[in-house]
Amino acid sequence: MFEYSHAVDMRRQVWLFHDKTVTERKKIPGLEPKQADVIFVGACSIERIMTYFHMDAVIVSVEGVRCGLLYEQLDRLKNKC
């Protein structure tokens, strides 16, 4: 559901994805083939944000945006009770 990523790991991921074509990324074990075309941009974005804010680690969702919004709403409801 959520993944804890360290800055060093994110840099490693950026270089891993950078050196591969979309076809090669589709063959990476554990990587959803549908995400092969956007994973490099996502990894770059997270790595840049971490660098800009001097973050050593970050928690990212491995689910879609809708799941993140659902969890956010459930957390708000939980806090109201």
C-alpha cells in the first residue's frame, strides 16, 4: 500500500529507469508494465522534491491517486469520531 523510500534509493531508481527503454522497464520484476512509460518521471519528481526539501526519506503510495484520496477521507472521518 505505502512504500518508505530513502533518498539514496530514489537516486538509484532514477538511474535504473533512466538507462532503460520503456520496453526494458516493462520487464523489471515488480514494476507494473502499465506504469513503465511514466515511472521515470515519477521517480525524478520524488527525487527532486526530496532534494529540494532536504528530505532523507519519504512515504509514497504504490496505489493510485484515488486510493490516496480515499485514505485521506477515511482518516478525516476517523478523527471526527
